Amino acid sequence: MPDPSRRTAHQHLPRSGAARDALRDKGQFWTPDWVASAMVEYVLSDGSPHIFDPAVGSGAFFLAARVVVKEQGRPLKLLGTELYKDVLTAALTAGLGPDDLAGVEIRDFLRNPPESRFAAIVANPPYIRHHRLDAETKRFLKVFATSLLGEPLDGRTGYHVFFLLRALTLLDVGGRLAFIVPADTCEGVFANKLWHWITTHYCLDGVITFTPEATPFPGVDTNAVVLLLKNTAPRSDFSWARCKEPSGSLRRWVSLGQPDQDHPELHAIRRDIGEGIRVGLSREPAPELKDAVPLRVFAHVVRGIATGANDFFHLTGAQLKDLSLPFDYFIRAVGRTRDIEGEAIDQEGLATLDARGRPTFLLNIGADSFNELPASLRMYVASGEAKGLHQRALIGARRPWYKMERREPPEFFFAYLGRRNVRFIRNLAGVVPLTGFLCVYANSSNPGYVERLGKVLSRPETLNALRAVAKSYGGGAMKVEPRALERLPIRQHVLEEEGLGIAEGEPQYSFL
């Protein structure tokens, strides 16, 4: 058996540039042996005479399948599809031969799927984010999802989700499927609808998650999860595991039927399907929330200002002086989360940023027409147009293009993306944030109310609960979208201890 810590084909991940963009366009990240072998073990456990991989790539699952069937002493057909013929050279380099790839068809699995059904399907589907899909592809995916679910999925749904749906339609009765996908498959805005449909039509057998130390894809800003599904009657519970180390223990656990266990290398429990979907299948079970109240009762959340070109619109005080730009046409704004080191930003902190040469002035032209602007500002706007800024998608949608979207200064900023220091920040400087932050507006402007809300938001119990609503990424990073932040559960005892009451007659709350 191969060393479980060895990563198939030793994929080199370029950190940036054209090579990294090409990798993202194809969505190709190879599966390590120790994960591939566990997934193959699962789909072949009922004795299927074949294994089908709809995205063969480097052949990680074919390599793992050869090991499994050699141990079992039985023949196995290797079947699959691959969109890019040149990618299969990586499979040959990794140790597969031409005969191993004889059953692989070069075809578009989503648009032109095989006519056969399969008893064992295993895949690491292309991970392509929605903004890298062209308009025609998005139209196709919308029609495809609607044909299955009866309605489209959210436009931000990644390509890998549709790969999963297509594979499920080809899974034979009684067959097994194992997919390794990004955690957003279970956490995105579409997840509730997606998983209610899947668990109504198929049996969710297991979900495998990974600690940052055991991530299958080091150096990739994606948190992976393995889904184990069967085309049998749906069940009300499923097995949920957290893998703590990259080792062969994952395959052993699968071979034993996914038992509950608490082991140094792997922790596994049984979970209720409804609870798992509500919390997010990739997330740990959440504490009982009957005594919790969502943040939306006390505040509403809006994203920060999207300029479309920070270098042009967000300037330093020195730049304004050098260009003779009038300060009256700018408002104070912060853009980077690391520009605010503590839990508050005040006038002194703003002055410190300006002294350090950090941009804190945002162009904010009001009702003045172009001809009414000061000469220096007209020249500056013209310089931006000469650079083609007005032709960018986001900027070109504004009328006129140089007029910035507006935000009232919020009482709090929320630094919503990162591995550490995700936090609420008190806005004592009366500034507005760019998209590095979310704007959190208190539902009351009463100073006492705002002060008490700030104390509630800074409590460890509140910050720890962010995991229940955040999308998880590689290396322990997380991201919280505006509507998700409004669902942040705040414990009743925290509200009582900080003196923040709920208005009499408030309705019951749902965290879906």
C-alpha cells in the first residue's frame, strides 16, 4: 500500500500569475493518496465491478482503486470522463498505464454525460468559482438545476455543485458515491435548498471534514469536505467525522462502516440530518440555540463600499495635497482590516494612519455636474477616464462613473474574512469602510444601546459563535456574508449580563 502521507502526483501549486489563473480556470487540484484510498474504499465496499470518475485528472482514484482491488484479488473496470486530454499525461506520469486509461472518454461530463449508470462513482470535481464562469455556462447550469430541483440555485453556486448533481443522476440504484468538494457546498447561500433536495432523494451516509493540520490541499485557500452518499432510501441521521491527521486511519474507519469513535487521528459521531443541514454539514454540531437571539434583532448589516479602483478613489492626505484636490470632495474611509489594530477606530487612530501614508480619503462627489467641479478635480477625473476606469464593469454601472456609492458611517465595522482577528470594531471616528469590512448598523442610535451592543459583540461567546454562520476556508480562515452575520446567535445570558433587552412581543426566531 502506498505511503498515506504521499500526495498524488506531487502537484506543484503556483502561488500567483498566469499559471495560478490557469489552474483556477480548470479547477484542478489533485487528491492525496490517503484521502483517495478512503473514498475508493467506500464506493467499492459493496463489490462493484467498476469505478467511475467523471473528472479523472491525474488519476488519483484509479491509482487508489488498483491498490484496493489488488488487496482484494478481484478485477475492476476503470471508467471515467475528462474534459482536457492533455491533463491525462499527469495520470501517466503518476504511474497509470495506457490500459488503465482505456475506459476514459474525453467529453464534457456536465453537458454530455455518459448514457450508462454506475454503481461506484468517486470524484474530485473541478473547483471553479461562479465569477469565472461565462454567461452561456451560467445559463446552462441554471436550466440544469431547475430541471432537477424545480427551481434554480443561487447564481453564486460553484461549478462543483452541479458536477455533484449530475453524478447523482447517474448513480445506480443501491450505488455509492464519494465526492471531495469545498466546504461551501454545505455552507453557501444555496446549501439549504440543495441539501433538502439531496437528502429527500438519496441517503446521506457520511460527511468527512478536516482540521487545518490535516487539510488535503495545503496551500489552497479552500476547506475540503468528503461527501458519502448512497442511492438508497433516505435516512434521518448520518455519520460525521473530523480527520485530525493525514493517515491511513481514515480508510480504516471507512472500511469498518464509519463507527462512532473518539481517536487521536479521527473523531466521529452520529448526527441528525435536519440539524446538520441547519447548522451546515461541514460545521461541527452547534450548541442548543433555543435561548439565543439572532443579531438582526439588534442591528442590520451591509457590505462596505466597493470602489472598483481603490488606487484611484481612495487616497492619502499627501496625494490630495500633491494633486491640489479639494478636501471638501472627499470623506474619511478605511480600506484594510490590518489598518485597524484594535477593537476601535477613533480620530487619533485615523490621524496615525494618515501620518503613515495610508489612504483615508475617499472621493465623494455630490450633486455637482462635471463642469461645476474645481479644475484640479476635473483634471483628476479625466485622468481616470484616460486610464479606461469608466470601462470596468463595476465602475461603468455608475452614473456618472466617478460618483461613489454612499454609506452612512456605521456604529461598528466587522472584519469578516481571515484566519485570525475576525472581530467587531467600534467606529468612533465616524468614517466609512470599503469592502474589507461589513457595516453593522445598530437598530437604535441611543448611545447607551450602542454601548451595550458593543459589549455584547466583543464577548468571547459571541465571537466563538461566528463559526456557526461563517463559510470556512483553508488554514482555518472563515468568511461571513452580510445576511449570515445577521443570523449570528447571541446567547440570552450574554444579553442579560450586558443589559441589552429584547422588545416585548418580539417573535420567535429561526436560524435557517
